[in-house]
Amino acid sequence: MKKVFSLVAVIGLLVAAGNTAVAQNKFGHVELEHVVSILPDVKKADTILQNFRKDSLEQQLPFFLSEYKRKDSIAKSPATPAAIKQTVQQEANQYLQIIQNWDQYAQQEMQRKSQEVYSPYFSRAFELINTVAKENGYTWVFKQQEALLVAPPADDLLPLIAKKLGVKLDNPAPASGGGAKK
């Protein structure tokens, strides 16, 4: 009898402890890109990218065109030795390849530069999300609520992050109070 009573008591304690642990889960969601967009100095990154496009990419196409023409004329010149012709023609073909695929090349370069410039901002945003989640007792923070087909209600952490940064949101969401608990 004692064993049965002890077993029932242990099972009851485990169920109660399990319910308590589940009740302490708090869910939130936030878009990393939205957090980056409200960082106070993110406009510097935008300016850097605009300058990169203007000062670097827009200057490269004319350079590639002139180099292609120069190398192509050297390769086609009867005065150019055969050994040099082949090398120069290969170089001209490389420039021609870039020129023909300019839009794709420029897009890849912008994407590379964008990742380089925005990387510290995304790291900072991720740190802010972690800090705000810990400070406000969130155990689960999802990137997009829409990515889940079924999920318990969750709080939007963007207003809390904006408050921590001292930034006013244009369209503030309702402040998260108690949070969604499971």
C-alpha cells in the first residue's frame, strides 16, 4: 500500500512540476529586419551602399568597356605577337563576359557589399532581441509568426526593443504586457 501511495504521490508531483514548467513558457515574435531598420545609426549603412553604387559600380562599367576595346584591339592587331595575342584575347573575353552579364554582376556586388555593411547591424539586432527576451522573460522568440501554421499567441517584441533603444515607432503595436503563455 505504501508503494502505491508513494507512486501516486511521485506521479502527482511530476505532473504538477510539468504543468508549472509549461506555464512558464512565454512566446514572442519579431522581424530581424525591422529591428535593424530602427537602429539609430543604420542610415550610415544606407549611405555607404549608395556611395558604393555611385562611386564604384557605376564607374566600373565604363572602365570594363574601355579595357575590353583596348584588349580586343591589341589582340586583333597584326603587330601583336601570337603568344601575347592569346593572353590578351582571353583577358578581353573576361571583360566581355562581365559586360554581357553586367546586371547580374552588379547585383552580386551590391549583395556582397550589403552583407559586409549590414553584418554588424544584424549582429547588434540579434543581441538586442536576446537581451529584451531575457529581460522580459520570453523563452521562445520566433522570426516570423506567419512561418508557423499553428502556434500559440505571441507578443511582438519590436515595441520593447524600440523602447530599449529610445526610438519611437511610426505605427506602434500594442505594448506587450503579460505575454502569451502555454
